[in-house]
Amino acid sequence: NQELNYLAIKLRKQLNEDEYSKIDIFSLCEKIDGLSIVLYPLGEHISGICIKNKSTKVIAINSSMSKGRQRFSLAHELYHLYVDNTQGTIISKINLDNSNYIEKEANTFASYLLMPYNALRQFIDNEENIKEFKEEKGADETNELKMHLHATISDKDFRARLPGPVTGLPLLPLSIKASTAS
């Protein structure tokens, strides 16, 4: 979704980040005036909560989740804070039922905020990046690339975002991706 990618890049720029750098989403949120972030164990069904009104901006993240999931949940809640027009309290469940359009939009926005399309394209198109990544990490699977790029979306969604002819393919060694993505 180009609109969500645009909005994610716009927010990055408002927070003095470019669209290519990996970001520490928690540090980035420290730049947001009036935003309080709470890390708290929210149980096994809630990933995050966004509370917003005219005088309050609070995001609660489930501290029981993995660090990667916490990063993604924070980016997801930023959608509710900046894009979603709903006022009040928004509770984000861990497992969506695929029928909630707003929550799916928030997930897509979060993936673009953490990893804008052009950043992914630039990384994959540069064969030196792939070679350096493989040498440094000793890995060549999609999951390892996702971890390198701080991506925490599902494998299916990640592969769908890969540019060019690799879209929709099963996990492939990066050397194959590098040669087919050009």
C-alpha cells in the first residue's frame, strides 16, 4: 500500500529520520512530545494499547512479548496515534481475526515504518550488502534477513514485500534473491 508507506516515511521524517536507516523505534518515540510509553505484561491476548485524546498520548506495550514483537507493536500503535482517527482507547490483540481493516492497516503501516519499501529495495539490490550480510551472519535465509533489517512481520508478508520476481516465493538463499532481484 503506497499510501501507508508514504505516511510511514512522513512520520520518520517528522522525527528526523531518513527512509533508509534502520531505526530504534523506542529511541525514536522519545522524540515525540507528550507521549508516554508503558511497558507492562498485558496478558497473552493483547500486544498493545493506544490511549489518545486532546490532552493524552499513551502507548502501552506488552512486556511479555519478544523484543522484536515489542518493536513491531510500538510501530503498530503509532499508526493508531497518528493515522487512525479514533479517539479514546484502542486495544490491539495479538492474533487478529483478519476481518478488522484498521488493525490490518496498522500492521502494514508498522512494517513500512520499521522497513520502508525503498530501504528494502536498496538493500536487496546491492549484491555487496547480501555478500557482507552472509559473511557477517553466516546465514542465508529470509528470517535472518528480516532480523538484520529489524523486520518483525510474518514470513508471508515479508516475502510479499520483496521487490521484483522474488515476491511470493518460499524461503530462498539470499544468493538466489540477489541474482533474481536485479
